[in-house]
Amino acid sequence: MTATEIKGAFAHRDLLGIDGLSVSEITYLLDLSDSYVEQNRQIDKKTSVLRGRTQINLFFESSTRTQSSFELAGKRLGADVMNMAVKTSAVNKGETLLDTAVTLNAMNPDLLVVRHGDSGAVELLAQKTSCAVLNAGDGAHEHPTQALLDALTIRRRLGKLQGLRVAICGDITHSRVARSNLLLLNAMGAQVHLIGPQTLLPVGAEQLGAHVFTDMKAGLEGCDIVMMLRIQNERMEGALIPSVREYYRLYGLDREKLGYAKPDALVMHPGPMNRGVEIDSAVADDPERSLIRDQVEMGVAVRMAVLEALAANLPNGTGGAQ
Amino acid sequence: MNIAFSNARLIDPANGLDELGTLVVEKGKISAIGKNAKVPEKMKSHDCNGMAILPGLVDMQVFTGEPGEEYRETLATASQAAAAGGVTTVITMPNTNPVIDDAALVDFISRRARDTAIVRVHPMAALTKGCAGKSMTEIGLLSEAGAVAFTDGDRAVMNALTMRRALSYAGTFDALIVQHAMDQDLQSAGVMHESEMATRLGLAGIPVAAETAMIDRDLRLVELTGARYHIAQISAADSVETVRAAKKRGLPVSCGVSATHLMLNQNDVENYRTFAKLSPPLRREEDRLALIAGVADGTIDVVVSGHNPQNEEAKRQPFAQAAYGTVGVETLLAGVLSLYHADGVPLDRLLDCVTARPAALLGLGGGTLSVGAAADFALADLDAPWVVDADTLRSKSQNAAIDKRKVQGQVLACYVGGKAVFER
């Protein structure tokens, strides 16, 4: 596909969220990702789509797997990739954010991959920079490439998204993964069940198009996919849930609870997993049922597709050497 | 200076006046008013061409940065913004650095205002030392020094026992206690109205209960102590209902609302617009409509600007990190008039909310065009349309939540003690 064709299929300067993407744009990104899955399985995984481009990975929150996934994606497309980890003090977080934006902008990067602990921070940064900005997770807002890679994983395994029933279980309130997945799956015609204790379910989730459950048995009924979310340590110990053992008893995914879903239901997790907290090892490691390793593989492909699509839309370029 | 203002629409809610006539000012006081007002011979006269003359506005909630954060706002710049908005009396909040919790500091504000401000300035003093919510301030001495009410400003008094004691003690001086009704535990990390919109934006919400639980608690304490209690700003329909019921029961309760909350709702924080990040937060459209109804029927006593200047650095932040507040003293009149133009609330009730009513609550007198009163008034075109432009507002900070909004009603001139402090 040429850069001109890409421009038509995906007309955004930045990828800040799933919100605002059309069904055809999502489909287009998934199709493009498919081609990269195949390429990534070859011996020669490199192309020159981004040759000459500079990609900066700016992570205000540390994340080994997402950052390496983006790094690998950029390098396989031929970009020069630089990783910047920014340790922020609580006092002048925002000052650092905009100062960093101005500084980075002066280095003329083409693609900026940003993760930040505050919702909306990536959008704010995008307003202050002239390159393409890719949201690698902002607060509890969005994590679009995670939703895309989850969708790609499901679509490759089940052949479709339309009509599927997907359960997302755990700490929904604080999860950007849940929000982006809800938006994407709804857009693609899947039905989303959100399951968790009431203290971890956000207000108004029904109005956003989800079916909400506090009981695993009821929520998992008829589900094709069971997506587990990581539960953060600071949410446990009495603040939002009474204890790990109670949480595991009620919401931890083991063989028994998986049995409430469809007989061949598949298990996903964005990682990193807390084994024995939200998921049992027997389920997580079951090659028949677990898609967790596939998700990691799809992550690189999806990020390559998104980087290519954004680069094609850069005002000064054609998306790299053809 | 002695001067007559003829051919003016004289509006004075406190005296039930709304007629075309003349206002006569002698020695800084109003000496005659009305259609039959006699103008002394040889007195200079100004033809108002039918424009309105209103009592100068009394803004019951203005935050400044003096002392301590003069880069945000000084008493001088706040007063210039006030004058341009027809506000002749501003009530300053004690949340400065240092906090206004000592008689000497009340005196400092009064002296600085006398020397630098062009409108009248009356400080509210802190209710607890350092606004820390622990031990009460010297309410007697502070009253004597000129504090018009007691509040911890933008902080709620969380401890029920501290609040009970403060209310109890204040009774001796008939002092007005002003609460920022926000339960900090229920607010927790919340930064906007708790709603599906907050969920979509990934922002922690502030439930309505954070406000109503605090009001409910305080009302019990008011019943216990009989002290005069005022809620600085309410933001939700439930709060209007609660205050309405409390007033019906005869409790000495009053409350305010910000002009911004009467014009905007939570949708204005879309795209993480930090200029609309306020405390209490902007809530649903139903809440905004209930607030307007509360103003119309008198449940809500006063409309304030909640003027809170914040510089660019404090606002250009991720939403959760950004400072709360909007400037507003200059647009207070346009704000209340929006209820007259768009929502059919009677003009006299609206003007009462920003003139005589707050003056009475604070024991200031004034807020009227009565003969013998200080000649504090505004000359205004009540219908003139204009567009709010944050950059041209006179405040030192430009954080206007209603920036670029079309409003009606413009102040043409403002007089304090008969002296022109602003002319457009």
C-alpha cells in the first residue's frame, strides 16, 4: 500500500484514543497489522518504511513491555528510535510535561510515543508539538494500541469481532485498557460485559455501552472471550477491596469460573499478570485457552501498523522511503 | 464631586425602584433619586440616555494573591477588574500566604486596599488557624479588626467538632460562618462531577454527596448552635432542595452560587478544558437549571464570581494536576444578566443577589441607591451584546471559564463614593 492510499484510509495526525476512530479506520489498521504479523515471522523482519524518521518513546510511567514493543516496532520499520524515561516529582509533573514537549519538539522528531499517568496528558502534549503523537496510555483514559492488539488477537483466532461477547473483569475504574477496549469492541459490533466489585466499577458504564455485573457467574455467561485486568497493589488491603484472598475467591479466574463462560472461551490479559490474584496459572498457561502470548506478538504488529499510518500523514513526508 | 445623572433607568431592588429619572450625588452620597428628584441649580448634569443605573455590585467571594502570590492577582488589579464589572465592593478570601487568620493581617488587607484598590474591599478572615481545620481563630478580635465573615475559603472544615465549636463561639458575635461544602474524604482524588463523562475521560469524579453530606452535617450543627451559616457555593439540585427545606424550617441558613455555574455545565470540561475546572465542580444541565430556579425563588441568596485568578502554568496542566478556579469579578453582572435575558428570571431578584442581599448578610449596609447611602453605583447597558475575551479582562490572570462566550450587559461606568473609578 502506498502512502497516498494510507492517507485516505487513516486521516489523523495523532492516535490519542479509540474515541474518534471510524469502523473503517479500525478495520484498516487491523488489516495493515495482519500483514506485519506475517512479516514479523520472517527471518528478515525489517523494512524501510520509516527510514530517516525519528521516533521518541517518552514514558513518564515505566513500562517494560509496552516500551519494548514500540521500540521493536519502530526499529523493524527502519526508524531511529530513542527511549526517554522521565522520572517526575509530584510537585512539578505538568511543568516537566510541557517543558519536555518544547524541548523534544526542537529536536524535530517525527513520531512521539507517550505514556503518562494523567488522563488527558498525552492530548495536552500533542497540542504543543508538531509531530505525530501516539498515546501509549494516559491515566485511566485510553490505551488505543492495546485495544487494537486485543482486537487483532481475537479476530485472528475467531475470524471476526461482530457478534462476540467479551467480558472484561477486574479494576475497571482505573483501567485505560478497559475503556479503549469498550470503545473499540462496541464500534465493531461486539457486546461487552464489565465485571468487578462495585468499588472498582466506574459510574455510568452502562451509558457508555457496557453491560455491568458484580458477579462472575452472571457476567461470564455466554462469553467468547474473558479478558482479565491487572489489579494494582495499592487498590487492595481494604481501600477498595478487603483483601487479596477475598478478591481471588470472588473474581480470580480459575478453571471453575472459566467454566461459566462458553465451553471454548478464550482468556486474555494485557499483562503483567498477578498470578494467584486475578488469574490462576493453570488458566493463564493453558495453550488451548490462553491468548496471552499471542497478544504480545500482535502488539508489535499493531504498533508497526499505527506508526506507518501516522508517518504517512506527516505533513512533510511521504511516509519514508518507498 | 457633586453631579446629577439624568435620564437614567434607575433600578434599586432594595427600594422596589425601577423608573426613568435622575440620580443626584452630593459629597459622595446619594442626595436624591427618582423621576421627581430635584437637581440643585448649577449642578453639573450627565445625560444617561436611558441607560441603567444600578447599585454597585457586592461580590461575596473573591480570591486574590495578596499577600504571597501577587503574580496571580493583587488587591489593586482585582479592584480594577471589579470596577470594570460594576462591582464596588469585593469580599476577599483568607486563603493567601500567609493566611488571614490574625487581626494584624486583616488590618494589612484593609490598609493595602485603602492605598491601592479603587473599590471597597472587606476581608473575610479564616475560621481556623492557617485554614488548617483544627483550632478556631480569634473571631472576636478579627471581627473588631474588620473581618466581615469567617471561612476557610476553598477548604472545608472537615472536623465536625471543630465546626460545632466555631459555630457555637461565633454566636456571641453574631458572626457569619461561611463553609466550602465539600467533604474531602468523599471527594478523594475527584476533579470533576462524578458521571459517565468523568468515566469516559478517565477522571476521578466528585459525587454530589460530597457536597450534600457536608451540608446535612452542618445543618444539624446549626440546629444545635443557632449560628448564622452560609454555604459559599452550591452546585447541585439536591443542595438547592436541602437549603430550601432548611429555610422552611426556619434555620439561619443562606447560600450562594457562582455565576459560572449558572452559565456552564460539566460538558464544558470536554477535551480536558482546565479553565472550566472549578470547585465545586460544574455538574449536570439538570443541576444548572435547578440552581437557576433556586436563584429565582430566593432559595439561593447570592450570586458570586468565585473569582480565582490562576496563571497559565497552573492551568496548562493535565486536568487532574491543574489548579481550580476561574476569574469572574469583571463578568459577574453579565453572568447574572444571562438569567434575565435567557431564562426569564426577574431583574430585581437577580440584582438583589449581587447587591442588597450580600450586603445585608455581611452587615455592610449599602447595596442600594437609598438617599443618604454612599454613591456606589454602576452605569450599564443591560442589553449590549459582547464577547468575553480573556485577554482583555483586567485581572492579572486570564483563566476565564467563559472565554469566547457571547453575553449581554455591559458596564459603561462605575462610581465609588461618587467618584468615577471606571469609564469605558
